Amino acid sequence: MDVAGLIRERRDVLSPAERRVADVVLRDPHSVAFGTVASVAAAADTSGGSVVRFTARLGFDGFAALQEQVQADLRSGGHQAAERIRRPGSDDLLDRAVSVATDAVHTTLERVARDDFDAAVALLATKQRTVFVIAADASQGIGQQFATELAMLRPGVVHVQGSPVAVARTLALLVPKDVVVTLDLPRYDRWLLTAVEQAHADGARIVALTNSELSPLAAHAEITFTAASDGAGPFDSHIAALALLESLVAGAAVRLRRSATERLEQIESSWKDAQALTDD
């Protein structure tokens, strides 16, 4: 089992400090593979002892053994392409933006488990269940885009937003086995965590898109996808998250091909009658 799998398996027995170490491993495995106990401890804002205890908690006989496994995990799969992208390029900001964005999308989509992807698509394509989309403030744009595109394929898609009163009013309509798709990155919006926790308590099936499998969103999620969020500038990038959401919409479109086609044709006809768009 790779290190990410060990963390998933044993996350419930990790202390808060050990969870921060695990988050560093998942977010930046290179810093662990080629770092030291001290550098990993600094990145996790904890002590070297917490790093050592985390290593033992995963079943490794020392930090060097953990490093060897992380290095092996990086060599497996498609990481070579990501390594090529990380090589220094020119000082041109646009060149860096291309490299960082390509790396983020590649890393995010390459680590998606196919079974999880298929299961999430199946939930989104089940028209008998309402899909509630809950995105954090910084992610509202792509949350709205995802909700709009999915609603063009099927009925029963709700974008949850607004004041706490509006959020509570919207989620009051949720029934057990409805689907919640939620998106947030650190630092997490408290209102969103509260809403997702309540939806979980009400029996929702939750699909989370976040930065780490140790994210508080993952604690209540049936399916968790992790998205790289490094950007060329000072803010988190949502490019990789958007690519994953677009992939989920594409999967739902395939499953709903006949009914989605009819629905899209109705929408196109309405746009045409209203002369809402130009074709030139």
C-alpha cells in the first residue's frame, strides 16, 4: 500500500499534530522524500517528535523508511511528466503560469481513483436525487459553473449560497440520500463546514473536493477528491478543481445521454426563441 493509502487507513488514530504531518505528506510529498525530520516538522508547524510518532503510526521503522516509500510512490504512475513540468523554465511569468497550471491539472486528474470517479458520476446522474452544490466563498465561481452545467443535463440541481438564513432554508429541503457536492480549500469557511456536517447528519451522500484527504470536509464525505491548488500568483488556483468538476459533468452527460440531449435541445430552442444569443 502506498503512503497515501496508509494515511487513509489510519487517519482516525492520528493526533492533531500527526494529521498536520500527514497533510504535508499528501500536499507536498517531495518535501518529505528529500527533506529531513526537522524540515517536515517545520512545514507541519509541529515538533520532530510528532514526525517520528507519525512515521511509527504508519508502521515504518524510522523516517528513512518513510522517505524510501514516498520516493517509490513518486516514481510510480505518471509522476515523470509532473517532474519534467517542475524543471526550472524561463523567468517569464506566462511561462511559469503554463507550467504550474499544467502540473496542477495533471497531478489532480492522475491521482483520481477510477472507482471513486465512476461512483461520483453515478450519484450525479441519478435524477431521483437532488444534487446540492456547496462551494466556499473563494470557490463560488466554479461552484456556480458546475451547478449550471449539471442543471442543463438534469433536473434537481441546487446551488447553495447566500446568508446563513438562506443556506439553512435551502438545505431544509434535503432528504436522505440526496447528494451534496462540496468544495473548499484552506482556510476553510466555517459556514460551509457547518452546512456539510448538518447535511451529513440528515443522511446526504457527500462528494467532497478539497486539498487533502485529511481535510475536515473529508471526515463526512463518502467520496473525496483532492485538487492541487498551487498557482503562479499569491492566491490558490482553482484550475485543477475546475478540470475535475468538468470531468464529472462530462461523465454525467455520458450516463444521461438521451435525456440530457432532449433537455439541451429544449434549452437551445428557448434561447433561440428569446433571441438571447448571437451566432456571429
